[in-house]
Amino acid sequence: MAYPDYIKTKVGPNLWRVDDCGYVYYQDRQGHIYNPCYNCGELTPERQLDDYENNCPKCWREAHSCYQCGEYCEKLHEGQDGHSYCDPCFIEYLLEQHQRRNNMDLNQFVKWQQEKPKTRHVNIEITYDETKIWVYDFALMVGQHVKSVEEIHLEGVREAREKVEYERLKAKFEGGTNCQQQNSDALTE
Ligand SMILES: [Zn+2]
Ligand SMILES: [Zn+2]
């Protein structure tokens, strides 16, 4: 189907939508070009979008505000918690993490392991900004990442895994020949 190369539609006072060979932008009478902010969709002068990585000034500001103090900062640090921090707040955040780690009672894992010393296994990895704890039971053949012994529920993990396996086998053997046919087709394609 033929499509006009250039369409100009009035969309507001002193604002037109221009479709130029499939490339869409907005323009005012003075020739200033606007485009939607990548984040919120607000029409924003092209020059600002260029300055703010395709964001409107408001979204840019929000994306560059420290999670803790709210200060605008060009360069933020990404914390393990998924939030961004300015320099001083990031240091505070790391110290807090450090504090929390020191308060972590690692002895409780020793006790947990000793309850079933032949099958239980605890792996503790301490790095500059976090402590990773992996617990495993060789009898159950399941493991978990946890922060405290209260979080350990290996039997539950085991049960969930068995249920998934059961559903898989059930689908395999009760699915009938149709299903198997489809599977082998899929494999050969
Ligand atoms: Zn925006
Ligand atoms: Zn801050």
C-alpha cells in the first residue's frame, strides 16, 4: 500500500506531528523539534533529549537523585539493593552493609550444620560488600541461598522440586502419542 512520504498534522496550539518517511517527530511554528521522553512520554525539546539521554529534565533528575538524601548527582553508585546513591551516601550504605554483616550470627550456621554433620554443608563467602551463604543437604540433594538459619527450608525446596519433576513425568507419560510425535518433530526441525 502506498504511503505518503510526508504528513503534517496539527496536534495542539503551535504544535504539529510530522511523519517524514516513517520517522515521526513534533514541531512548532518556530521550527523547534520535540520528541517524547523515553521514560514518561512527555514531549520534550530535542536539545534537552540530547542532553539528558532521551529523558525529559524531570525524569533525568529523578534517575539521578540519590535514593537516600534525594540530592541530584550526575554520577551515582548502584547498590546491591537496586537503589542508586551519591558518594557520601554510598559510603554510608557500604558501612551499613558491613555493620549488618558483622552482626550476622555465623555461629548459628555452625550449629545448624552440626545437627546433621554427615549430610549438611554450609558455604560462606565474604566479599567487600556482602556475605553469601549457601546451605546444602546431601541427603535431600537440595541447596539454598540464605541470610539466616530461619530462612532455611530445604524440605520445602525439595518438595517443590519433586512436584515439578512429577508434573514433567506425568505430562510425558500421560500426554499420549500425539505429544511424543510433536516433541520428536520439534527436535528434528
Ligand atoms: Zn520524562
Ligand atoms: Zn545521597
